[in-house]
Amino acid sequence: MLMKNWLLSVALVMLTSLSFGQQPEELVVEPGDPGVLNLAVARHLDSVIYVLQRGEYYFLTERISTEYPLYIKAEDGDGPRPIIQCLPDQEGANFALFSLGGNTLFEDLYITGYDALGNLVKNIFRVDVDSIKFMMENCFIDYDQQCPTRINVQGVSVRFNNCTFRNISNVNDPNNGRIVDTRSNYTDSISITNSTIYHTGDLLLRTADGALNFFEFDHNTVYLTGEAFDVGMIKNVKITNNILYNVEWQGADSIPNVGYIFSFDSVGTTGAYTDAEREFDLSHNNLYMEQSLIDIINSGKRTIPVFTDSVGTAFIAAGQVDTTGLISEMLVFDNPPPPVDEYLQVFHDNYGIVDAIEVPNFWADADPLVPGEDDYTFNYTGVISVTGSDTGGPLGDPKWTATAYISGLYDRDKPIRPVICYPNPAVDIINMKFNLVRQSDVTVQLFDVLGRIIKSVDYKGLPSGMNTIPVEIGKIDAGHYMYKLYIDNTEFDTGRILVK
């Protein structure tokens, strides 16, 4: 919920910053010849919201580069997502589909890194301007041989919620294949929530000795990822409520080295943070590696991973790592991707070096040129994992909404559950449900799209624990509104409601 609220608040900030403070109109981009989206963005820049038709192809003739906010979404409805795909440029394959120079929001899109002639791009998104925000909601990102999100600048915030990433790898060089790569740059925050990631080659996040202030990885399902987490460069880490299934399939580099699911080894290589101010929450995860993969690793020339290294063990002993609620439970997925044991066997038989070797198939989709976003599902069933979360929901549930992003620091004394608004849309009354860690005064304010306060309600001395407050909206005109909820005069949550 809070991630969705963040999305909506960023969207409204973007919208009200465009077109002289007025909400821009939606421009429906009709599918047609390759380049129609390129031409639309070049013509209208940041003056409109670009709406793509569901189930239609939008071929890019060149990279879309921006120096302004960019908002692209699918039209309303339940059909297949619009498909964004590139044609090869004069260099062969596009280095990136998008170069982002302003706050960017993508909703309900299918974006593939295979170009129209079968080349595989290195990056789908490049972030090229300091301190911008990049958000994706309910998007499907498919095929990339290095990392779909490359950050080339400082102070960036990235938020991915309810998204799917698959086929992120260079199969001949699986040390490429990350979801986000900060390229040694200082990054403000990265949050990946309620998402599914599968068939990837390398680390889920690569900081490459660049400091990261906050990393959230919550309620995700991760299946068959080559390496796991290097948390050593991050100040505040929250990796919670995830299913990590066959994660770290690369194992260690070679015998007798050991691989780690959570590597702390790079702690101290940056002077940005002291050890004392760092905090790591690794609680409530299902860490499961199936026996067939263990057998492949053991039969080769590498070793199976363990939980953490000696540096991580020291942090745990010092009480700076929350490791409660960890389980190892095999799950039965309804419709998983096909196994790739043959590929994994070749990888391990060759010390992890597969360059110039004819490798078996690793991809989850046999025909990457015909996108198939619904080929495989992860509606898993389990015994322990359905109650393993301290937040009351199943581990790794891609539809989970109780995320816990706190800008900057992750403070255990702050209420981390967001506001749940229901019904939404509403007619006469909207209820706001939230948790308080102590007795507090609460204020709710409603804003129109121009940022004007249209309603403010105070609630004095609400008790600790879960509270539900009704907000009367019967006299408010129909439309979209922002809310802000303050706890003891400090803003706690913001989001959007729809009044019918």
C-alpha cells in the first residue's frame, strides 16, 4: 500500500509540475509504424501522460532520452500489457531503450530487451541525471544481458512494485544479469516489493563499491538466481518476507571457496557509514535450495552457498542483524518455468566459465521474439511459509501490499505499516486503517490536484495498536484526491483516493 501511495504521490508531483501547474491530459498513442512512441515523446515532451493501447506493439526506432519527467502507462482495462520493443540501431543493438533524465513513472507495461532482429540489449533503462526518482508499477521486464536498470549518477531513488523480471542474464557470461546496478555511484534508496524475479544470472543488486543509503527487498518471490545479496555497502538493509528458491545457483567461485547468500565482506570499504549506525533486517525469509541443484553443484568444481560470511557473523553476534523467522521449506509451484539442469551442469562442470561453449537453453521462454508474459505462474502452496511472516501474510506473495518503506533511515520505533484505505473508490466515507506504536495525535488532510487543502480532520489521543478512522467525503466533488496522514505532527503516509 505504501509503495502504491509513493507511486501516486510521485505521479501527482510529476503531474502538477507539468503544464504550468495543471494536470496534463492523457495522450493515447495509436500503434502503427515503428517509432510512433519516439515521435510522440519528441513532440510532446512532458506535457502529457502517454497512454499505450493494451496488447499492441510499440517498436522504438532509437533510444528515448529525456531531460524531463516521463509518465507512460497502459490504457485502463484488463487486457495484455502494451509491448515496448526496439528495432536495432546503426550499431547493431540498442545499448539501452530509455535514458532517463527526469522523474519517471511506468505503469502496466511489458518491456523486452530483445530487439526485433533477435539481438539482446545490455540495459533497458539507464538513469543519467542525479537525484531523480524512477518508479515502475505492475510492469513486466523481460530479457536483458547485463542489467535492466543501470544507474550512472548520484542520489537516485528506485522503486519497483508488483513487477516481474525474468531472463536477465548473459548465458555465456552469467556474472552479468542483475536487476539493478549502481555502477559505484552513491544511491539514495532502492526498493523492490511484491515482485517476482526468475531466471537471472547474477546478483539481484550490484553496488560495485558504491554506497547505498537504504535497500528494501520485501515480499518477493525469487526463483533460480545466480547470486544473492551483497549487503556490505548498504547502510540500512531490509530483506524480509521473501521466498528465495534456488538462489545462489552459481555457488562459490571454486573449491575450496564458499559462496554466501548474504555477503558482508565489503563492509568497511566505504567511509560513508560507520559500522555502529548500520542496521540489517534479514528476517522471515524462506531460503530453499532443492536437492537436484545441490547435487549438480557438488558434482562440479564449485561449492554450495552458506548463509553468511565471517563479517556477517560478527554483525549478528553484535545484535545488528535480525535473522528471526528464517525457514527452509520446499514449495510446489502451480506452473513454474522448465528446469534448466543441463545448463547448470555445464556451468558447474566448467568452473563457471561457459564463454565460447555451446550452452543449453537457460531462458524461461523458448521464443523470446514473441513475448509471453503469462507463460509461468508462481501460485505456490506451502505449509510453513504461509504463516512464516510476522506481518500476517504469506512469504513472497506477489500481491502483498503491506510494504514498509521509510525514507532515509529504517527506524524500528516508527510505525512501519502503511495506511490502508477502504473502500477506494468511496462515496460517503473512506476508512483509514493504520498501526500506532504509542498513543498519538493523528491528522488527516485531503488535497485536490492543485495541492489545495479541501479537508482537514484531527483525532486526539488515539491508542497504540491498530486504529481505523472514518473520514467523511460525502460533500466532496467526485474526482481524484491526495491524502496526507500525520502522526504527532510528522507526516507518516501519503496516497491517493478516488471519490465517486
